[in-house]
Amino acid sequence: MATLSASASAQAGTPGHPHSAQLTETLLVALLLAVAGYCALFVAPTEATMGLIQRIFYFHVPSWWSAFVAFAIVLVSNLAYLRSRNPKWDWLGVSAAEVGVAFVTVGLVTGPIWAHPVWGIWWTWDARLTSAFVLWVLYVSYLLLRNLIEEPERRAVISAVFGIFAAVDIPLVYFSIWFFRTQHPQPVIGDGGSLDPTMGKVLLLCWAAMLGILVLLVRQRYRVEALRWDVDRLRLDAARNGNESGAR
């Protein structure tokens, strides 16, 4: 097992990271998350119309933004894998997909919690919410698809093609509130937005904390996938050698 771990680390291009460095990075992200949470709850001003429930905004919106970043990494990784057939890109793609699904799940859970007191309903199948749910289904399907294919190269190719297809829904989710009439409010950032400056700073701080979590999780998941690749190749080689021995 020690030989296998060393092999995977070498293939992944990520030299053994000292545990102390990992612990330091984790503590820094945890500290950033704690500061962001404190600012979201106690520093940002209370929104005049929605009141305290609006503070979920500082977790809901950064979760979606982080999911989009993760899925953008998936798209780039899938395109790079089809072009180079380098397994490192496949490892990065599936790692980012899993983390992206986690962030989308947070977004889908916090959305109804925020919506019910404000809209009077938990959910409605308008363009924004429906496309967001479809995005979650697509990337969960991407992950399930990988578990159905045993051969590593074939699994990487098929999932890369599917991942590129799934990315088509990302701009639809983001721009749906401009293209369609939806229950979801219009953006408060950018053209026509009117976000309080303090709210904007706290929002960016919360997003930075979410991105820190994203980097930590993707890095750890990447190492796991590198090990899994080695295990799959060894298992297939053993099965192939066993079949050849049996034929003799």
C-alpha cells in the first residue's frame, strides 16, 4: 500500500504535503469562515424589508457562486482530458464535480428556507429554480455514471463528454432571471443592483471563505482519485493476467 500511495502521488504531480501545512491551511480557512459567519450575522446591516431572514443571503449566494466555479473547473478539465488524455485532468474533473454538487445542495436547501418567509411558498417550478434543480440532477448523474463504468480510460472519456453536455445548463441557470419571468428576484449586484456597500463587502468575504473550502476539498478529493486510478489499473491488470494464465 505504501508503494501504491507513492505511485499515485507521483502521477498526480502533488508531492506529499506535510500534515502540518495541511493543518495550517485548514485552520486558516476555518478562521476565515468563522470571521465571515460573524460578519454575516452581526456586522452586515439588517435588510429593511425581509429582516433577519435575509442574512441567509450571505451563505446562499456564495454557495451558488462557488458551485459555478467548481463546474467551470469540471468543464475545463473535461475538455483538457479529451484533448490530452492525461488522467490528471479526469481526476480534477471528478473532484471538482463532487465539491460542486455539495455547494449546489447547500444552495438548494438554503433557497427554500429563505423563500418561505418571503414568498409564502417553499418552491415553485419557474425557470430559475427548475434549471437549478436540473443542474443538480445533471452533475449527480455525472458522478453516478462514473460508478457504472469500471475501465478507467473508458470511464474518463464518457464522463468527460457528459460533463461538457451538463455545463450547458450553467449559463441557463445564471441568466434565467433575465430571459424569463421568474419568482426569483432580480440581481442586486451589477447593472441595476442596489446592494449596501457593507453588505457587498460581507458577501465577498463569505465567498472567499467558500472558495477556501472549495480549494481544500478539491485538493483532498484529487488525491483520493489518484489512488483510485492506481487501484483500478492494478485490479484490471490482475484480472487480465489471470485470464491469460487460465487460457494457457
